[in-house]
Amino acid sequence: MVKMIKINLLPKEIEKKVTLREKKFLLYVIVLSVVGGFLGLCFFKVAQYTRLRKQLTKIDKELVLLGTIIKQVDEIEKSKESLAKNLDVIGSLMGNRLIYPRLLEDLARIVPPKVWVTSLLTKSESDFLTITIEASSLDNYAIADFISKLSETNSFSKVELTRIRSTERKEGEEGEEVIRNFGITCEYRQRS
């Protein structure tokens, strides 16, 4: 194997200048690469920031639009609930429109001859009426007959005598007559 000998004919000062120039060039390339990289990164970040800013303004506009749509939907929901309540009331009225005539018809069949109704109060519950009856009678047997007839029917339930009070009434030549005022509470369910 042959070895080559390196002969350097350049003076050492020129050689130092060349190596120094190469080192400076390499340093400039490195500095420019770093600065270029930072500038590229900066431009990339600015572009990214601009793009995100545009997306944010677009999303804000959509949010405002969706906010108005949500308000409209809420208003529609409220009106829907109101209409549903109105329909329930109408349905209830339609379903119960004949309950009072049937109640009076049922009571007319049950009231004995010696009993007369002076007051009839009703309170509507979900599927029945709570009834308070104030009545008068000439004797206790008519009251008992009235209560037993109410209890025997399918339409009336939970029949209770709430009070009974006797008052005397003068009636010409026949003498005094005792009138018994009484109260009854019960529940009425319309028969099908």
C-alpha cells in the first residue's frame, strides 16, 4: 500500500484565513437557519392565530344564531305546554259535560218523599266528585232510607252522615212539627 504525503504549499496565514472564512460561513449558515426557522415558526403561528381567530368569530356568529333559535324553541315548548294544558281542560270538560245532569238524575231517583235537598255542593277530583248534601226531613226513617239508598248505588261511595239537627216548626191547628236538618258527604263516580 502506498501512502500519500500531503504537501501544503500555502502559507499558514492563508490557511488560517480560509479555515476562519469557512467557520464564519458555517456560523452564518447556522445563524440564518435558526433565524429562518424562528421566522418560519413565527409566520406559522401568526397564520394559525389568524385562522383560529376567524374560526372564533364564525363560531361566535353561529352561537348568536343558535341562541335565538334556542329562545324560539323554548317559546315553542312553552306554547306547546300551554296548548297541552288547554287540551286537557277541554278533554276534561268534554268527558265530564254530562256528569252533573246524571248526578241530579241519580239523586232524583234516590231522594225519599219525606226528604228535600236544600243545598248541593260539589268538588271535582281527578275521576270523581266529592259531594256535600244539605237536606231536611220530617223523620229519622227518611234520613236512614236516604243514606241506605245512597250507599246501595254503584255511583255513590263513602257515604257519611256529617250532622243532624232538629228544629221545631209551628204549623197551624195540627200542632208543632219537628224538622231534622242533616248533612251528608259522599263521592260520586259517573257510571259508564
